[in-house]
Amino acid sequence: MNMITFMLASSLVLSMALTTLNFWITQMTPDSEKLSPYECGFDPLGSARLPFSIRFFLVAILFLLFDLEIALLLPLPWATQMKHPTITLIWAFIIILLLTLGLVYEWTQGGLEWAE
């Protein structure tokens, strides 16, 4: 099996696994807060001068971090044409593993919880 077929197969398996995990874990009964047109947690009729929660900035930083991951992994299909593509795959998996471990650490520390 050549490297491109391996990459396509692993991408398909990972996509299907994450989609299945998403349907399995998600909450199927949304509460009234989630059904409201303003999901940001602010009262839409209150004062507009309320300070932002630091949680919004944490989510923005996490988004930028995972956006950077995509930018780092974007040249991966072209790098598989190199002389030793397994080294490229090992480095890509190390990047993904480090980011996953960081996300798990943040999750276990309670940094992603909106309410204490």
C-alpha cells in the first residue's frame, strides 16, 4: 500500500471514528439556555458594558492553537513524496499527540468548564 492510500484510509477511519464519537457523547436534550438566540451567556436586554469572562479568551486561544496545528499539518500530503515519508508521519503524529495531551490536561484541570 503506498503512502497516499495510507493517508486517505487513515483520514477516513479517523473522520468516521470522531463522527461516531460525537454522536455518541453529545447531549441530545438541549436546555433553554442553548435554545435561546443568544448563546453567549449574556442577557440580551441588559447592559452592554459588562466585562467579558476570561473563558471566552481561553476558547479563542484554543481555537488559535488548533488552527496553528492545521497550518503545521497542511504540507503533510506533499511531504509523503519525500525519500523517507515515515519520518514525516512520525513528526506529524508527535505534533498531534502533544496537542491532544495538552487538551486532555486542560480538560482535566477544569479549564474548559463554563460553570464552577
